[in-house]
Amino acid sequence: MQGKFKSLLMSALLASVAFHGGAKAQSVAAPAAGNAVATPDNALLLTVFLKHDQSRPLGELNAQLAKQGFYKAFPPAGVEVVSWYVTMGIGQVITLRLPASRLREVNRVLEDTAWGSYRTEFYPSYDYKAVALAEHNKAQQAAQ
């Protein structure tokens, strides 16, 4: 049952990201297939799940976050917040864009300021849009 729920949840989450991401989409020139390069700052995307401790009242959780300095420290300066949603039944789902060299810093800020109020899960990824669009264009041209 839990596996089905996780699958359904991830599907809903991906659909939500696709829907909301589409509203902010920008035209990107796709690189030639096979010629994709890393971003100049070696950026990665990091999706962070902050799962609420549901055994405690929300006011208590917020007081703990304030005491630990969560909103003062997170996100660290220079780390881009791509999206920040509240997902009912889970907590907060945040996607960040950051240089790979700052991954440890982001992790430590969350350990120092979010633990106790939240359980954390991390899902690193990278921006594949330009590569996927280039492959799509290549396939479309081959079909003509």
C-alpha cells in the first residue's frame, strides 16, 4: 500500500512541477545533440523534502524553527530557490539551484536549523531540458 501511495505521490508531484514549470518556461536554444556542456558554475538542482513532525503542533514547530534560525540561514546567500511548495501530508518541497561545491553548505544549514521540526530527504538532479529538446528536434528532423 505504501509503495502505491509513494508512486501516486511522485506522479502527482511530477505533474505539479511540469504544470507550474510550464507557466514560467523560457525559450532555450538547444545545443546540438551530444554537445551538451555543464553549466558554467557546475550547477545542480537539489530537491529537498522537509517532512513535518506530525506528532507536534504547528506553532511548536514554527517556534523551534525560529529558535534555530531556519529562516535567517536558509537558503544560504547565492543559492537560487527554483520552487518552494507546501505539499499536504508531506510538508515543504523545495528545489534549489546551486554550484556543486556548495552542496555541503546547504546540507549543514538544514542539519543545523531544520532538524527537529523536519525530517529531510534530498534528491540531487541536473537540468536536462536543453539535451532533451535537442534530441526531440533531431528526431523530428529525421522523421521528415
